[in-house]
Amino acid sequence: MKSAKVVGVLIPIFIASTIYYINNKKPATHLVEFTAPFVFGRFTVPQNNPLTQESVLLGRRLFYDPLLSSNNQVSCATCHKQPLAFTDGLKTSVGVSGKPLAFNSMSLVNLMWGPKHFFWNGRSPSLEDQAIQPIEHLDEMSRNIEDLLVDLNNDDTYRDLFKRAFGEVSAQGIAKALANFQRMLISSNSRYDQYIRGELTLSSIEEQGRKLFMAHPDTKVILRGGNCIDCHSQFLTGGFSTMFDGFSNNGLDDDQALQAGLFTLTNNEAHRGLFKAPTLRNIAVTAPYMHDGRFTTLEDVLAHYNGGIKRSKTLSPLIIEADNIPKTQKNHISLNLNDDEIIAIIAFLHTLTDKEFLTNPAFSNPFTEENNNG
Amino acid sequence: MVKYNKLTMILIILSVAIVAIVAVDGYRPLPKDLILRFHPYVGNQPLVLHHQSYKNPGGSGDFSITDFQLFISNITVKYSTSSISELNSYHLIRFDGGTSFDQILIPKIKIKDIETLSLGIGVDPKANGTIMFTGDLDPNSRMAWNWQVGYKFLLLEGKLTIEDKQIPLVYHIGFDESYAVLNFDITDEKISNDGVINFKIDLLRLFQKTSITGKSLAKTPLKQKINYIDMSEISQVKFAPDDVKKIAYGFHHFINIVNIVNIVN
């Protein structure tokens, strides 16, 4: 009798602990192996979101799935298309509401490096946060997260992918998976990368453009420069990563038209009109340009720096001062580059196109792949 | 007479030895964090970025500063018979972090009996010629010119206003020749109880003339007159060697140890 009582107590305990163990068992995951150029420098991955193969696989599927939008027609890839270096070719993006959004779609590349403030105005502190914001934004994807979780739980494939990556379907898992897929979007095989690795020499015009890109002009020593390096780092070609060094007012608007920019995040008047300096990798395929897509071509962009700068209270002194001829017209700000130099800089910018990145199957739409496989 | 056996004697000797060791160890100063705290000033006024104006020290008009950063490197502390040199000792000091100062922490060293402290302003020629990511050195940072030129040792940007005219101020000072090593005599009184040595960085001293001509605004403790450069005459310095030299001359004079009570935070 006694032993039957003991067994009667032990069995429920055993069953309960088994259920608890199964429910709380961490999935066996595998870290991603990847390479990146030494010159990109240090990077960090959040401790609570290890870069696992399982999360990247899930993130890629979520990225391309219109299930993430309220009308099931808009996915992340709608505004971030691989052939356009994960931009959309529009002045400003359009989501489920059909209204043009406030900003031009930013290229998604080499996101583990550079400023740790995402979006043009730096409003997001992490890739995980950046990934989840558009899903809930009324004009972008307008998806109720709770409803989305129900739909994902009802999908066998997603349930399995989430189980392998995180154990269960969750909003946090969506953000982590999308962030990790985007971390894997590494572009490092452009002609410029190959030049840095010593695998090729640039043409004479590209080399002239590279030198201009890398130089702040100084008429005292007859050094001509395009002044690009003052905002775009030499290897990553994006904004600087320390504090807010990666943000700048590049003279797009005067004081009357000056937009909030980084002020949105910091509430500091000195940051009004400062926007994130974007990566220039694949810049030849990411038109139109600037945070509001106001410039259609790279020629337009160079024309802006060569005479189109507007003064405002937060305009960078580096832009006001940069000039390839001794200052004569004090109120007119221009780099005063000649036509050949403009052509050279644009030729160099084209060396930043990484065709392998733009066509890498690992970054492509998995649904297309599944359909093709039958 | 009490007779001790051998075992008792050994135990007594051992006990005395242990007590002695513990006592000596207790008197040995424990390692502490040494903090080098840098307070930026313009003459006698604390530097406030963006919002505060200061008189052009060598001419007319007022100036304001939007960005100020510099590299402090190769920190070494010396005792009477030994020294400690920090590894990977490249620190970017900047003043836009929400406090009125920036600081470097050297963890767990003996902070008593330090006789001298030395540090470099800028980046030594060996490190300046590489693209290694060491300490705060980052070839993708704002302080990097490009791999052929090296680093800006000091970055100072702002504007000078003379009546209704605004002149951009851009001082990007680099080049191997500009690297300066400063040595400071240290006494225990110069280190606060919490292990802090306070340094004053006086931006005006970057505009100190090497000659005796020019307008004089301030006096050293020795009542020696300092002549200053007119910022409107040298409003931007980047690659012109003579101008770089003029500003880098100030590297030898613009940092001093100060007593904590003289610092207003």
C-alpha cells in the first residue's frame, strides 16, 4: 500500500518535470561561420541574440514574407530589394497605406559595422528594434503583432523554424531573426575591395576618383579633394561609428526648411538637420539619394556639393570650409571641383558595386527558391 | 622552568611567521584604479560645446566650438625603481558625452609613490603608419584621414564670428612630427583619495605664438606674457606643414595637472 502511494506521488512529479523540461529545453543551435575583411574592424553581436544558422534561416523567410503586413502584400523586401542593394528605387518608400513615407529606403549592408543608431534619424538603438518597428508602423506594414503570432503559430513551417531557432514563436524571436538575417548581408567583394586586397589595380580615372574621395581639399598645399572622407569612412564608406560622429548636416536645407533629423532622438538643437551618413557601397544601384530621395543621379549629388549647399545654423564647418580654390565668394559654398574630377569621383563610386552581393542566392527570396524546386 | 617540546616550538614559530606576513601584507597598499580626468577649458572658462562663445585670443570676434577630440597615448607611470606602461594605450578623449570632462581609467595599479607620469598627445609614428585596430585607433573613424596619411591627433571645429561675418574653424592636426610626449611630476597630493589626477586642457594654448609678437591676453603663473594667434588669420589647418607646426606647438603647453578645488564642474 505504502509503495503504491509513493509511486502515485512520484509519477505526477515525473510527468510534470518532463513537460517542464521539454517546454524549457533550449534548442540546439549552430553558430554561423562567416568571413569579413579585416579593415571593417570590430563588431559586436548582442549576447541575447547569438548569430545562429537557425535564426538567419528564419529571418530570411520572414524578411520576404508578406504575411508580416496587414494586407498580406508588403514584406520587408518590398522596400529592400536585393538587386538594388536592398533599397527600392523610390524617392520615399510606400507601404500598406499607399502614402509616401517620410524617408528614402536605406540600403541594408554591412550593418554589424558603423553607427549603432539605425534609420536616417538614428531613432532606433539596435537592429532588433529597427526590424520590428516597420511591422507595427501604420503606414508601413501595419500588422498587429499578436495577430501575426497567431498566424505564424498556425503555419507548420514557421512553427518548426521558430522551434529550432528560439524554442517557440514570439515577437522577440521575429525581431531577433530579422536582425540576424540582416547582419549576414555583408558586401565585401566590390572592385574596391579587390583593389584593397591587392587583386587588381583601378583604372586611372577610378584612381583619381579614389584620391579625391579620400582627401579634404587644402589650397595651401594644392591638395584637391572631394571631401567625401569627412563623412564616409575609408573602408566601410559609411558613417563613423563612435557616438554621433556618423551624423551630419550636409547642407540640403536652409534654416527655414531644416528637418529634425537626429534632433528627434537627442532633443538637442545642435543636432537639428543632422542625418545619418549612409554607406556608399553599391551606391550606383541605390538611387535616388539623400534621406528624402531628392537627388535622382550621382551627378545631382556631386552638383549639390559643388555649389548647391544651403547654409543653416548646424551646417558642418567642414562643408563650409572645403573648397578647391582659395575662397573668393565668401557666401557661396562649393567644392569647386572641375568636370573631370566629378567624373572621376563617380567612376570611383562605381567601383563600390558588389555584383556578388547583389546576386548572392543566400540573400534571395526563399519562396522563389521553394517554388522553383517544385 | 617551563619546557617546550619541539612540536610546540615549531607551532609557535609558524604562528608568529603567519601573523608577521599578514601584518606586512595588510600595510602594503592595495592596487587601485588610477583615473586621469581631463577638463577642457578656454583660458579660465570651462569649454561648453555649441552654446558658449569665447573671445578670439589674438584678434577680434568671438568663437564657438562644435567638436573637440584628441588622442592621448602611451601612458606610463614611473616609481623610484620600476614603471608600468599601459598596453594598447590609445585613448580618444572627447567632450560631447554629457559630462564636462572625459577620463581614462588605468585599472588596479599601485597609486602611491608614483614619481612621474608620461603620456603622448597624438599617435606615435609606428601606430600612425598602420591600419591596426588598437585601443581607440580605428581606421574607419572620424579621426582617420586615410591609410596613406594616418590619424588626426587633434580635431577642433567651430566658427568664428566677426561682426556679421562667420568664418568656419577647422583644425585637424596630425603628422608624425606633431606627436608630443608630456611628462608630469607626480606627488601623492596630486592624486585624490579616489585615485583621480585632474588635468586641465586649455584650448587657448593651442593658439599660443612661438614668437613674442602679437596681442597678449593672459599671463602664466610666472607673469610671463603669452602671445596668441589671431584665429581669423589661421582659421583652418589641415595639411600645410607650417600651420600644423604652429598649432602643434601648443601640445607641449596645453595640458596641466590642477588641484581638484580649482576645477569647477
